[in-house]
Amino acid sequence: DSVFKNVDSAPPIQVFQLTKLFTDSTDPKKVNLGVGAYRTEEGKPWVLPVVHTAELQMANDLTLNHEYLPVAGLPDFRIAATQLLLGSNHTVIAENKVESFQALGGTGALRLGAAFLKNVMNFNVVYVSDPTWENHKGVFQAAGFSDVRLYRYWDSESRGLNFRGMCEDLSNAPENAVIILHGVAHNPTGIDPTKEQWEAIANICKEKKLFVFLDCAYQGFASGNLDEDGWASRYFADQDLDLFVAQSFSKNFGLYNERTGNLVVISRDPKKLTEVRSQMEIQIRIMWSNPPNHGARIVTTVLKNSAYFEEWKGQILIMADRIKKMRQELLDNLKKLGTPGNWDHITKQIGMFSYTGLTEKQVEYLKSKSIYLLSSGRISMCGLTSKNVEYVAKTIDEAIR
Ligand code: PLP
């Protein structure tokens, strides 16, 4: 008898289960629209050429070693990453109101921020958008937040943002509630607030003394432009708010398995950052002690070299453009088929995902035709290629009729 005899299986993690179904399928027409990772026109993962260049350079640099990094991470990485997010001329940088902490991807940045907010600040209420990335709730619960609430976000009628509902729910949130906002390219809906709407949201957060925690996992992926996609983060940083931003390099550098992220902390009072930093380092120490080197060094190598940086921007544009092209091709194919309903949201939505509005039953039909996607109807545009988009459109059309 094992001590584990009473352990029951946990429910499967849907995205990873989809990938397994896809991998196991022998259907030559199979399509994986579940995975949140970039794929080329050939349906393959892409090592960005500039990443490869940086890796070769690192491999040949005999001054590098595998010593532990500082608890807070690689100093040059933290600075370069924060400048990328906020723009190097941002006033909060000039006024020393920013600290940052290297973390295990965007997930680790969220988890670290949550640990600090729970253990040091004693915050206990967190609001996430309805719907949101499926891990937000779990990450905050694991950090000890016992009160996870939803604010309205998606309007299924208009297939757009329920801005009124969102503002109402935020306005009713208690003081010091942590508000998770997707800094750019909302996952799963692909719908972001407009600049005017962001301003209204910031005003509510300020007035109601809510704690804003931006999750910025897709900078560059929405518009193809890093500055444009950093707009909301930069705007919030400008508002004289205390603020956290979780930054991920998984998508825009294609460094998914290198767990490369950064938690940016902005304090209205720069003097308090010393204490914040010391407390944050304790939280890091008890979770992962110190962060991994490889991804952070790649990012730093690219961001600090102007030729590499330009090259990287070009490669982000390739990814963003391919996604836009796939949105257009999917829409064109659905229109050509005369698929009932309005599908314009597919090209209005931005970033890696589209919230199609397909029902669970329709999703089941697609899965029976070897097209794998989340039961919520979210599809990853990266799973589409010029070769499979016609088949996907045709199958969506069949599912709808
Ligand atoms: N936040 C959002 C909204 C995401 O979509 C993701 C990844 O899918 C993450 C955070 C986590 O990214 P990472 O893989 O860097 O932990």
C-alpha cells in the first residue's frame, strides 16, 4: 500500500490535453488551434534568428559561467526589460520610482507579485476579467488569495468589450482589491480597451484606491510595434499610482521554455523601494531562490545591441503580420462560404487569440474533425496556415449550420 493510495487525479490542463490529442491524432488534416505559441506558415515552432545569434555569441563567450544570479535576477536584464516596457525616457524611470525583479516567465512574475501582495501587504481580494487566462485564478489562490472575483469583460452579443459592466464592477470593488488588467492583447478575447476606455479605467482604479496589476504577456504581438503595445503600461505608470506589471518574454522572444519574465514595481514614493525590494527578495528566496540565466541573457544581449534590437523588431513584425494575415484569410473564407452570422470580430480582435463565439457543441464538432481548440471557442491564430485555413473555415461553417 502506498501512502499515495487516496490521491485522486486532478482534472487535466486543457491546453496541454489538446496538444496531446493533436499529437496522437493520425488524421493528416489535423490542426492545433489550442496552443498559445507562435507557429510558422509550415506549422512549426520558430527560433527567432536573432535569438539563435545571441545564443551562439553566448556559447562562445568564455567569460560567462553558471554561477547563481543575484536573487533579484540579472541586473542588466531587469533594467533593459523595464526600459522596453515603459520606454527608456519614462518619467518613473528618471525619478527612480521603478524596481524590477526577474521572474520565471510571466507566470512567475504574477506569482511573485501575488506573494508580495498577500504576505507583505495582507491583500486578499483579486479581480480578474470574465473570461481571463485560465491560470490567473489559480496563481492568486496558490499565493493565498481566498477571494477571487470576476469583473465583466466580454459581451457575447456584440462580441466585444462590455465596457459599462467592467466599469460598474471595478467601481464596486473594495479598497486595495487587486485588479488584474491585461496590458495588451487580452487573452482569450483579443479585445482591448481603447485609449479613452483605458483612461476611464485608470480613473476608477485611482478614485477607488484599487491596486492595479497589469499582465503584459504580448508586447509586440498585437500591433507589431513595441511602443504601441506598451501604451497601456506606460499610461498607467504615468498616473501617479502604485503599480505592478508582469512582463513576459515567452511570446515576443519565443523563449517559452526558458521562463523569462520580469516583475516591474512602480512606487509613488521612490524612497519606499528599498524596503519593497528587501521584502520582494525574501519572497523570491523562498519560492525559487534565484532565477535562471539563459533566457534573461539572450534578452539582454538583444536589447542592448542596437543592430540586434532592430533585427528583433523585424522578427516581431513577421510574427504579428502572419497572425493578421491568418485573421484575414479565415474571415475571407467564412465570407466566401456564406457562413451564417457576422464574423468581423475575427479581424477586429488582436494578438495571438480569437474568441470565435463558437459554442461548446460546435467546438466538439470541430474536434471530431481533428481541429483542436479550447471549449470556450478560443482559437490561436498561430495554428492556422494558408494550407489549413480553408479546411478550418469549412468545418466551422459545417458546425454552425
Ligand atoms: N499572462 C497571460 C495573459 C498569458 O496569456 C500567458 C501565457 O499564455 C502568461 C501570462 C504567462 O506567460 P509565461 O509563459 O511567460 O509564464
